[in-house]
Amino acid sequence: MSEAQNSGGSASEGRPIRLRDALRQARIEAADRTGVVVDLRDAEVARLEILGEALDPLFVQVPQQIDLFDRGISQGETPRLWIDVVAHVVMGRDKRLYRFVQDTRFGRIVLAESHEIAVIVQAVTDYVARRMVERERALVATEPPPLPEKPRRRRRGGIWIFLLGFALGALALFGAAVLAAMQNL
């Protein structure tokens, strides 16, 4: 007799399958799967920490006044090793492949992908160098050009023009008041 017939026969013999037992079994299976997922996530985080340690010598060389880079591992559904605000390393589907990606306004692009830490370290090094050059260019482009000194004569001329305008305005106001007084008489 097959197993399906046995279970069908036992249900008809007065021993029904209990929902409580099925729920308990489903919860046990879900816990086992969750344990596997947690183990995989822990393995991803451990690999990212190893990569982070391999990147330490690079970031020691970055001058302290440059605050473009803020490394850290985020432990969400998908653990990531952040290099800066827009670039991070994430593990591939097989959990052994490092994928260095950058978020752009056109979507996410893969900068490097490898099973080897040395390849990813080199890609991050190149990225850091490019970002530092971009920063230098942006700082040079935003510096205002030096202002030429204006001669003091122009400033004094501006004061005389202001005083002349003030005197003419006062004279016009006085004339308007005299004219109004003469019309009221």
C-alpha cells in the first residue's frame, strides 16, 4: 500500500490530520529555513568584514580633511560594505562573489565583480582616486577669482554723488512745501 493510501486510510479510520500538528510542522520548517538564512547572512557579513580589513591600508592614506568616504557595513536584508554615499560592495547570489556597485541617476552600475579580494581592493582604490580628483576639480572650479582693488577715488566720488542727490532732493522737497504754502494763502 502506498503512503498516500495509508494517510488516506488513517484519516478515514478515525484519526484525522490535525491542523495544529500541521501548523507546528510548518513552523519548525520555517525556523530551519530562517536559521539557514541567518547563517548565510552571517557569512556575508563576515566576508564583507574581511574585505573591510583589506581596505584599511587604503583609507589610512586618505587625508583626514577629505570627508567623502564613510565606510561601514549595513546589516539589512542584504548586507553591504559602504565605501561612500553612492558606492558599496555587496555579495553576489552565490555568496562568494564580491560585487562593487555604484548608484547613479541612471541606475546601478557594476564597477567590479570578482571572487578575489585583491581585485575588489584594486577597484575600490581606483574609485577612491577618481573621487578625490573629482573633489579637487570641483574645489578649483568653485574658488572665486581674486578681485582687483578699486581705487579710493571712485569711493569718494560715490559719496559726493550721494551727497549731491541728497541736497537736490531736500531742495526739491523744500520748494514743493513753499509752493504748497503759497497756494493755501
